[in-house]
Amino acid sequence: MSVGPAGPVGGAPATAPQDPYALLRTRGYLQLLAVAAVIGAPVCAAAFGFLALVGELEPLLYKDLPRALGFAGTPLWWPLPLLAVGGLLAGLAVRHLPGNGGHEPADGLMVGGPPAVSALPGIVLAALASLSFGAVLGPEAPLIALGGGMAVGAVRLLHKSMPEQAAAAVGAAGSFAAVSALLGSPLMGAFLLMEASGLGGAMLGMVLVPGLLSAGIGALIFIGLGSWTGLGTYSLTLHHIPDAALPTVAEFGWALVVGLLAAFAATGIKRLAHFLKDRVVRHRVPATVLLGLVVGALAVAFAAATGKPSSEMLYSGQSALGSLFSESAGYSVGALLLLILCKGLAYCASLSCFRGGPIFPALFLGAAGGIVLSHLPGLPLTSAFAMGVGAMCVAMLRLPMTSVLLATLLLGRPGLTVMPLVIVAVVVAYVTTLRLAPPPVTGGDASGPASPHGPPKSP
């Protein structure tokens, strides 16, 4: 078929190719940027308030409450009743409040459309009952939902007829702002949401620019609130990391080992978490209470065996990453292995029934595994730590770029030195994890998404 100036001969006139960036030149897009700049401040203030509340409830429940009840300190068995109560509250919020308490953390980090405003109370309550009471999950998933839902809800109040595409972009900007403050960098939040959502091309640019603007302005608010209140920023940072030497051939060999071990460990965690989740959904409230008791029992067992506080095994591990690195000499190999075992099992239980995000426990488990391997010849501590963090992160989330950046930026300048090792460990872990995963469901079966993050959602 020949093509003439008016189009294919004998057919309909050809349409000129659309300019993928035409939308970015419109007045409406400038208005979208203005809205993104405005919503960054209140969203980050809400994110700061949520993290501050979680941070204040943790010592209140585990230190102040037992003293108020007449105990000289925190009893060894204290995590058992506390996590049972947390399981009860989380189960009730998931079962009876709108929104199902947010997405199932066992399904990975799912980034789709923002939740309805009516779902936000249930998401926040389920997350508070999970994170504050000691579940082994992180705050990133509730923050993504909170930021996106708040942003869209606020804009809908002012402009009820806003197109769905623009509302989705505003929701993405709100999620950017909320999670970027936690990760300590708007750029880190951008990569996380970009990979998890599956956006690309011009659509990525349309969403990314408002998101970066909202995150940048919101980060200033986040830092200002941390300074004004004296509570800190709650961002993911490590301090006093020793310089790393240039990678050696032996370390590249260890990168292969770390990647393989992380892939097998993460696959086991995910399969057990899904096995438990399939049973939790049938009896949501009692099953969540029971698994809360399991997490508590693991914390008690770890504390009794090692003499260390149960808090080192509970929670996401976000705030404990720095002390784990700096005080690694205070851990014997046996204590580290027990920490990995107990926290890994508690991670499985928490993924299956509580509400929160899967990122930070994966980082902690990878870091602990790297420290264990650093006791072997030819593997320095900093390199092992970074490779373990990156490999376990990608094995759990399947986000390779985000995993490399998290592992390297977390360590600052030494992280840049060991980045080649991290890349090798991440690639090996990523490919091995995909090989170990079951094939995606085909043939029109809509029982679940083929991707661990759900189908990409375009605004």
C-alpha cells in the first residue's frame, strides 16, 4: 500500500502523530504545578504528624505503660499481650472500616490510584495499630496512601469537576511528597514511585514534575517541623560510616553469593507470607490476634536467648539500622543469626495480616545478613552491609533501580564507592528471584495481578 500526502490510498486520511508533550505546554498543566506546590506543605505536615505519633506511641506502650502499671521495667513477656491487642485493633480496622486498611503488604509495594477520603481513617488506624504495637512493617505504604488520598480529597473539595487524569496526577504528587520525606530525598521517592507504578515516557514526565515539586517544597516543611518540635525528621539516614576501599575481585565474587542468598531468603518469606495471608482473610480478626501473639513470642524468645531488648527484633528496623551497623561488633554470629531468623518469621506473620510497608524490614534483614557474611574472609563490613541491603530489597520488591539507590545513598560517600558491588548483587538477586517465582497467571484469570505491584496505573 502506497502512502500519499493525504494518507493511505483508498483508506481514511492519516492523522498526524500526536505531540506527547502537548499537555505539558497547556495552561492547565501550569495550574497542576501550582496545585502540586501548594499541597506539598500540608501533605508533609500530615506525614510528619503520622510518623511522630508512631514514634511517641512506641515508648509509651513499651516503657511508660508497664511502669504505670507498677512494673520496675518492661517485663520480658510484655510483647505478647501488647501485640495481641495490636492485632485485635488492626483486624477490626481492616474488617469493619472502609478501605480494607490499605493494601495487603504481602503483595508488595502497590502504587495505584489514591484511596478515597473515606478510606483514610481505616488506613491510618490499621497502620497505627500495627506499627506502634511492634509489627515488623514500615510506614511507607500508609504514607503513600495518606499523601495521595489527602491531596485528591482536598482538590476535589475545591474543584469537584476536575478530570480524572489531573486528579490522578495530584494524587501522585501527594504520594511523592509523603514518601520522599521518609526516605530523606525527593529523588529517592521519585525513583520508588516511578518503578512501582510502571509509568514511562511522556506520562512519566507529566506525573514526575509535579511530584518532584511537591516533594521538594514538602521536604522543607518536614525539616522545619523536625527542628521546631525537636523530634527530628524521621528520615532514613545513617551516620559515621567509615570509608570503603575500592572493590576487589573477591568482593565481586561475594556479590554473587549475597544476591543468590537474598533471592532464596526473600522467596521463602514471600511464600510463607502468602500462605498465611490466604488463611487470615477467612478469619480476619482472630487470625490477626493469633499472629500478633506469634510475633510477640518470637520477640520474647529472641530477648531471652540473647539478653538484648525485644525492641531490636520488633518494628520495621528503620531506626535500628544505624545502631546495627555501628554496634555490629557487639553481636556474636549466633545472635545475628537468631535475630535474622526471629525477625524474618515475624516479618512473614506481619506481612500476612497487619498493615504497613515491606521496605524497611527487608533492608534490616539484608543488612544483618551482610554483617554475618562480613565475618568471612575477603568481605569488608561496609561492602557486605550495602550488598545485603540492596539484594534483599530487590528480592522483596522487584524494584532494581530503587534498591541500588537505597543501598548506596543510605551509606553516603562510602556507598558510592561500593556501588558496583551493590549493582552486581542486586542484578543477581533480581534475576534469581524472577526465576524462582511461579509463572504469571494467564488465560483471563483475574484472581490476582501478574505483577507483585499490581497493574500499572496511568493517571
